[in-house]
Amino acid sequence: MHQGISSDFQKKSLPQLYLFIDRYKESELKPLAIFATDLEKDFEAIENAVVSDLSNGFVEGINNKLKMIKRTMYGRCGQQLLTAKLMYDPHSKTG
């Protein structure tokens, strides 16, 4: 990723976000133009992500873990084993 773009996001600069969208939505590089246009379509959410210190990353990580377990065990076990696997904590000292 371009260093300037990354550091601007880390600075949480809304003016830089506006400039980025305006500069690149008409870019000759199609993927970059599509990205900038999509940012503009969902601008309120993107703007909130830039200015807010809150994140749902932890919740998304848990969801991802549970879905991975579900996919790997699909059709191979019953409800009891699936429940035990979801409750198992490999980092616990008891088990």
C-alpha cells in the first residue's frame, strides 16, 4: 500500500479522505476508480470508521473462528461434539 495513503488513514484525516475520493474516482486505473467510487457510495460508514476509535474487529474474529469450526465439522459430528468443540479453550490450563 502507498505509504502516504496508509499514514493519512492512521492520522484519521477526513480532508485526506475527501481528497482521495475526489482524486481517484475518475482514475484511469479501473480498480482504483471503482474503489474510490465504492467509498463514496457508503460514505457515512467510511467516514465513521475514520473518525471513530471503536471497532467490531473482536466480534468479527470470534464469528470467523466459529464459522471455521462449523465448516470443518459439517456432516462429521453430532450436536454434542460440536458444542464441546466450540466450548474448548486450548489455552486453558485445565484442558
